Amino acid sequence: MRRFPGPGSIRRVVIVVPSLFTLFNLFFGIWSMVLASRGEFYRAGWYIFFAGVLDALDGRVARLSRTGTRFGGELDSLVDVVSFGVAPAFLIYQLEFASAGQAEWIFCYFYVMAAAIRLARFNLTQAGRAKRYFIGLPSPAAGMTLATFFPFTTTDLYQQAFRFLPRHHLMQLLMILLTILMVSNVRYATLPRAGVRTVKGLLGLATLLFVLIFGILEHDAFFFPLGLTYIVYGILRATLLGFLVDTEDDETEIAGPIVITDSDAGNEAFGQGRGNG
């Protein structure tokens, strides 16, 4: 007689799914570095962007399926260091700093260091909290901003308006700024939640549709300025409200792992429970 999988087997399959998203995130991060080493900067940048999309999806899948685990959270943090720390730094090094002075690599080192500290700090202090804001610039936002820089340089907008700016020095400044913001106490909001029942939900839906439409139609020219806008938003907000804020209630649900209690320890083999630290 043929046996059908029981509820336990189905749940184990569901638990594995978020981790597969995380591992594909790592795949794109590694592939990006391979392409950057070959000088294929355009594709390398977009593969880091794809890794960011997968990083957002794995947390969503884990929460919707209620399969978040401590293992999944730690795995996600380790992968994020590669995909949004090492990979963007290597891309920018190959693109901008490799042909400069011998000490130019130090900008990339400090960026990767800040990404690692940002993720480790969240795991220790903010795990398991679902909040409206997170403290410090999330590493996926920083990595995706760097990743979309080269595609932006291929656009008519860049050639007409920004070509004559001191690009090398501006990239040095951007790397320093991202490094500081990732380990800072500057608050950044999560992506707006979409809905149709409230005004806030409708605004969130409109924002997501705006990003989706322009991201598809004008992706090369759209995402790098969008990343810069998000970065500046946090700085302006911190300037207006002050840096001395209570971080206890401001870490967002997508800033790091959701730690499941010991009662769910049986599910920790492959589960997922975090977001975009």
C-alpha cells in the first residue's frame, strides 16, 4: 500500500523552504564576486540586488509559515555578511579602488567590518522583536545601494548630470557614510505594509506599486537614487529628532533573526526566522 507523507513530513519540508531562499541569497552573492573578478560589473551588481530580494522573501516566508528558528536566524546573518558585506565591497573595490592607491582597500574593510558588527549587534540585543523601526542602516540596504551604482553610471541621467563630479572621492565618502550608519543609532523605518482597509495601508500599497513599476521600467536609473534617498531620510530624521532615542522599541522585524523559544527547538534543524539585518 502506498503511504502518503504525514503532517510531520510536510512540516519538515515547509521548514526547509525559507533556508533555501537564504542559500540562494548566498549563491547570488558568491556569483556576484565571481563576475566582479571578471570585470562584469553590471551583472555583478544586479546579482547582489537579487540576493536582497531573496533576503526579504525568506523572512516573509518564515513568518507566514511560522517556521522561524534560531538556526535560520543565524544562517541568515552569516549569509548577509557575505552577500551585503563582502560582495558589495569586493565589487566596489574592483570597480573603483583596485587601480587607486595601495591603501584604498581599507574603505572596503571598514565597510565589511561595520556590516558584521551590525548583524552581530542585532542578534545579541534585538532578536525576536517585531518593531516599526530598526537601529542603524540595514546591511541589505547598504549593499544594494552599492550594487546598483554601476548600473546607474550606464544611464543617460548619470552621463548628463553627474559625469563631471569627482566620482572616486564621492565613492570614498559613500563607503565611509555607509560604514558609520550601519553601526550608528540612526533609526530607519521598515517597508510600508500594504493594505486596502486603512489610509496607511493604501499609502503603503501605493508606495510599493510605485517602486515596483519604476523599478521594472527604469531599474538602472531608479534604484541607486532610491537607495541614496533612503540613506538621507535616516540622516535627516535623526537630525530633526535627535540621536538620543530609546532603541528598545525601535528595532524592526526585518532587521535580524526572530529567535524562537525552546518549545520550538525541535524545528531548529532547518528553519528560518529573521529578516534583513
